[in-house]
Amino acid sequence: MASSKEYLEFILEQLSNLNDITYKAMMGEYIIYYKGKIVGGIYDDRFLVKPVKAAIELMPNAEYELPYEGAKEMLLVDEVENRTFLAELMNAMYDELPAPKTKKKH
């Protein structure tokens, strides 16, 4: 099942306190970037983030879910209504996220 554009727009609105939130559509789902780093995505109308230490500490009871078959588990963000929490989560996770891969020039 693909995610709805409405859910994407809702999450982007909830993250609108932050600068530099971008997304990329991928096979009916959406990858969410913060300052160029992948923080997670929207899969089947669920906001999932990478299970980095900061995210686990901020959401100790979060459920681990698969974004899609064959993928690594991610954390389900259930406090999507709380803009302050979402901003805190993105900022806490940022330093632990891998740097964006640079595209190789041919």
C-alpha cells in the first residue's frame, strides 16, 4: 500500500518549524531528509525514523516496524501531533545520522 499525499503534507506541516526538511518520492512512499541527511520516511501512512541512539532515548517505548519487506526495522513515531517533540527528535537525531553519500562523477 502506498502512502497518501495528504499524510505526507500533514507530516511536512508538523515539521514546518524546522528549516531544511525535504522529501523524495520513492515507489509510492516518501523519504524524509533533514539538512540533507535521511531521517526516515513515510511508509503506508506511518512516519518511521532510523533507530539511532537519540531516537531510541526520546521514544523508549516506540515500536519497531518494517517500512517494507526486506528492509531494516525503523522506529514508529506515534507523537506526530506534537510539533515541539518532532523538532526535538529531528535535532537530536541529526548528529548520529550518516552523512549523505556523494554522487560519483564519471
